[in-house]
Amino acid sequence: MVYRVERTPDGYRVPDRELAKDGSGYSPSVKAMFSWAGARRVIHGASPDGPETGSPAAFGLPRGTPGRTWR
């Protein structure tokens, strides 16, 4: 899953997300969503971090920045 994050006057928000396709579309969609190294990790079974730990590192936010799972 790829999250798009925007800075707002009140903090940050996730206005959009993209999910990998199922079945035969999985590998091509993952390769389109991530860098070569990132796609390789995902395709070979690396479990991505949740938004509460991945967002600060991915977006250069301060450690401990609160995150929520979008449902």
C-alpha cells in the first residue's frame, strides 16, 4: 500500500492511498508503486511497517509522530 501524505495547518493527513492489485496484477502493480529495491522486498515477502512506524521515517517526520490506520 502506498500512502500520499499532505501537510495541513493542523498537522498531516492522508488524502489518498493505493493498493496493489490481486492475482496476476500483483507483481506489476507493486513494481509500479515502489522503487526497484522496495518492490523486491515486498514481492519477496518483507512485511511493510504500519503507518505509525513507517510514516515518520518515509516522510522525514519527527520520530513519534502519531499515525492512524485508514479504514
